[in-house]
Amino acid sequence: MMQRIEMRRVGVMLATALAWLLWPAQAQAQAFPCSGGSNGAGPGERMVGMSPGGPGAPPPFPLCVRDNGGGGSGPAAPQGSTGSHAALAWHADAADVWVDGNYVSANNIAERGALDACNRVMGGGCRSPGSWSNSSMAIIRDRGGDLYNGWLGEGGAERNKVLAECSARQLLPCEVVATIRSSTNRRSPGASTRKLYAVSAWVAGTDGYDGKLYIASGHRTRDAATDAAIKACTDATSRKCETNAWSGNGFIQAYKLADGSGGATAETSAQRAKEAARINCRKQNSNACNLEALFDSRKPGLFVHDFRAKAP
């Protein structure tokens, strides 16, 4: 019995060695069997895929490369290998994305790695839009701070489509805030990536309208900022109130038209918020556009802006 076990062990070892020898030479130069065995990467290593299986070979085993600890763009996969593969993850309340990439095989743990990194920072609730290979991914931001992704492969048609659809929903074009290669080892933003929200509200309709804008800012979620702004407006007026602008890590710009009516718009920077307000004034055929108070979503507080107050 003991002899049969030993012979089986020898057979597995020989099959493992054969599988490793059959692995493409250029991939061998970059990857090696993980020291953690079936548990994956050991100290100073990063798992990049699995060994090839096949008849007579043992189950695929984890392959690793030396982990340089970098967070930027890594080298592209060598010619003749299966390329570079990556996945990203994001959270609705984050201003950046997490990436795990530079895997040499499509059989990898990139999506899990990106999600794990995101959830560690955000405390859960992360999701992944998927993976990509041998190309770059554009990260696009709308005026409220929400993020979208657009693949740049095959001439960038998807990226252009996502950017156009995003821009069509707002006054200024959406922004491409990052272009990430699949050869990127890691992109790991920290706790500072959590967005802070501001929401503005006023009386719904003209009945009981008091000419004021109520702004709640510095909240960790959009819902919390919305509830605070609506409550402030309702408490002050005893009327039904509604929101008219919101921003995550951006600005709300209050403005007044030539007829004295007020408005508010949001954008990702103070300058863009001012530009958006001016565009909206022109769209409403106003021959005047007075830019009034500007509110930073990251500054905590509850503010009231009076459109009827005389300018100093």
C-alpha cells in the first residue's frame, strides 16, 4: 500500500514538472509556481493565473510573479504570451476606482482582487463592471461625480459612445478622468476617495415659495444630504419641498436670471459650475445671469441662500 502511494506521489510530481515545462518559455520567465501552493501567493508574490492542465497532468496550480508593490502602470505582457488582463471595481460613493491587473492569463483572480480592495476601503457595497485585456479602459465622470467606464479597444468606439451618452444628459461635456491599461498592476485609492455630498432644495411650485435655496453638504451619502436639505426647507416653510441640484465631491452654483427667478446647477469644479450656470441662463434666453453663492459639497453644513436678498 505504501509503495502505491509513493508511486502515485512520484507520478504527480513528474506530471507537475511536465506541465511546467510545457508552459510557454516567455511566460515561465515571468511566472513561477506560487510558494503558497494551492492557497496562492506567498510573501513577496502576486498570483497571475493558473498552470495549464491536461491529460495525465495534476489539477492546475497557481502561478505567481514577484510583487514589486507598485500601484501604477506595469509593463505590458511579453510577446507570445496570452497578454495582459485586468478588472476594475467601484462604489457609488467613491470618487475613484480599484484595479487589479497585469495578469498573463484570462484564468485569473483580477475581479476578486479589485472587489476585495474596494470593499476593504468602502466597507462593502462594491461591484465590478467586469474585466478587459490587451488594451485600456477609460473612466468617465459626470457632473454629479458618478463614474462610468468605456473600453478603448477596437478604435475606442465604446469609450466614445459612453462619453457621448453621458455628455448628452448635462450642460457641459463629461470628463475622462483616467485611462487605465490592462498592464496596470494595481490601482488602490484609500479612504480619502469617499465622496461627500451636497443637495439643494426649495419649495415645490409657486404656492408658498419663499425665494430661498436650502443646501445640506458634507454628507457621506446622497440620500442623507437629500433628507437634510428637504427637512430644512420643509421646517422653514411648512410646504412640500423638492431637490433641484446635487453633487458628490463637487460644487452647487446658485444663480439668478434677468427676471429675478433663481436657479441652481452642479458640476465637478467651481469653474465648471459657473460655466454650466451661464449656459443654462442662455438656454433660458435670459439677457442677464448673476452668479451668486457657490457651495462646496465637501464643506459640512446647512446653508440658506436668499435669491431675493439685495446684492452687497
